[in-house]
Amino acid sequence: MSQTAEYEITRVFDASRQDVYAAWTEPARFAQWFGPRAMATPEEKVVLDVRPGGTWQATLVGDGGFEVTLNGVYREIHAPHRLVFTTGDPDNPGDGPASVVTLTLTDLDGKTEMRFHQFGVNTDAAHAEQAKAGWIEFFDQLGEHLIRQ
């Protein structure tokens, strides 16, 4: 039987809901913050087909040309306040980890509260903690990106 794990991360950004949503849905902006600090995410290696059933894909590039590709499918799009997407294929994950992410953006008097909920399939507690730590680093960079805009 596959293991499941879930967690939520909440952040408040000093940016409009539309701006935070754009950072998640526009390849040029997504590429500036998505991924760990030790890797780059070139814009030409980002595909965001933001529609229900559309796919997303981002290839992260590290030292020596090492690459890792993350991808999934958008399940729900409610601009600019909600995105639901998968990482991998949680309906048919095989042996690998997969998950469903629900991103909710709420306007807070010109700032934006971002709630990120991830439910993982084939994910044990250790993998979930590692994934959560990775997302926290990504969201630190998202905050820096939004300040620069």
C-alpha cells in the first residue's frame, strides 16, 4: 500500500494577488524563483500550459550540466486566486512520489496570503519533510522575486 503525507505552508507577500499569481503562471517570472538556490531554471526550459488538463514542466540545471525535470498537470485554474496542479501523476504514480498541490491566494489589503497545500502519494514522512524544506526555499526566492518587480 502506498504511503501518503500532506502539509501546508502559508506565506504573506507584499505584492498583489495578481502579481503572485503571475509569478506562478508566466514562464519568464516562474523561472526566476522556481528551484533551489544551487540550481538555475532557464526560462527556455519552462512550459506552463495554464488551463485545466494543461501540463507544466520545469527543468532545473545544476553544476556540470546536471538536470532534473519536474512536471505535472493543471487540474483547476481560478485566476487569480486558486491553482490546483499535480507533480508527477498521483492517479498512476508507479513507484515514484507524486502529489496534488492546491495553491490559494487571498488578498490582504494589498498584500497576498499564499496557502500552499501538498498531498503526496508514495510519500513517506521523511520525503514529505524534504519536499517541504525545498518549497520553503523556493518561496523565499519567490518573496525576493516579488520585491524586485
